[in-house]
Amino acid sequence: MESSYIAVDLETTGLDPKQDKIIEIGAVKVVNGQIMESYETFVNPYRKLESRVIILTGIGDHQLETSPGIGEVIGGFLEFAENLPILGHHVIFDYSFLKRAVINEGGCFERRGIDTLKLARKYMPPDEKKNLAAACGYFGITQTLSHRALADAKAAHGLYQEMANRYGEKSPEAFDSQALIYKAKREQPASKRQKEHLQDLLKYHKIVLSVQTEHLSRNEISRITDKIIAQYGRI
């Protein structure tokens, strides 16, 4: 069983780490089962949030516009996390976004992880919902907020500790960390020519984008350009 780890949760613009962006990171450092430190920051995604994200999280564009980008904060998160395993509810989701962020800054991020969703599926009745709020309710864990990163990280920690207390003695191997596997390549920045072509298309077709083009990668700007040409035509 793991007694020291980083419980982490992210809020993002969507579910695809290849296209969506982190907007909030929340984490707690747990040592010998006790929370020792916390980490929390907004992250500027350099794009407007969809209404569904604003409704779900309560986070608005005005809170992110003055916040640092992921390249400015990921180093601080890595210092906080040290080499500890990471814990989360469906932890591979958070790991995939974090790993892409680290790789894009030229770093390496290989971690072991503990998935409270996997544990909930093992120890909760099949007909019970297994999302974080439902699992916390089932095991009597109090949540102060839902879909906010630091509160959900703390909730995942509490959920793990409660399940470990109930079932860990009988099945300690279920509560051990496992190697997290997610492959990612470093994104290349968009070229000057790509940016100029996109700006010309936007001006010609009178389109206003919800993303800031100077922060787009080569693949992102290529997808947007192709989509505009398919829908509106070339210049």
C-alpha cells in the first residue's frame, strides 16, 4: 500500500489531451497518510471557454486571462510533486495532460499511479455510479466543492484512505501504485508562414477565433486552417 503520494486533479477545456488544455491544477502532497502541503493554480489556455465548462466548474474567462500559461507553471508542479506516485480518480486522464505539458517543455515525466476509480469499481456494488462525487457519497467522504481541482484532489485522497482502511489489510496489493503508460510527442510550434496564412483566411472570411493563434502548435493551426477551408473555401 502507498502511504506517500501526490493526489492531483485537473480541470480542462475538454477530454482530449491532444487538443484540449488544462485550466486548473490542484494537488496535495501526502506523507505517511497525512496531507503536508497543497498546490493550486489557474492556467491560461489562451482560448475562450465553452459555456458547458463554465457551468461545470464555475471558472470564467476573466479568472484565466491574467493567469500564467502551462509552460510557466508545469515546472513548479514538478518541484512540488518530486518523484512521488500520483493518485487520482481515473488518474490516467490527469497524467496524460500533465505528461504532454512536461514533454512540450522538453522534460520527461514517468510516474507510477494509484487510481481511485479502479478501486471504486472493485469495492462498490455494480449498480452504483462510480464517479468521484458518487464514490465519495457511498464511502461517506465529505466534498467541499465538485469539479474544482484542489477540492477534488483532497476528495480523491480521502476516498483512497477510506477504502484502504476498509479493504487494505485483506488486499494490500490492490492499493499499490502501478506504472502509468501514456505515449506523447513534443508538439512543434506553428511556423510564421502558417500563422500568416491563417490570419489571411480569418480576415478574408471575416472569422473571429476563440483561440489565440500565437499560442497554437503546428498541428493545431493546421487542423484549424483545414477546417476553415473545408467550411468556407480558400481565398
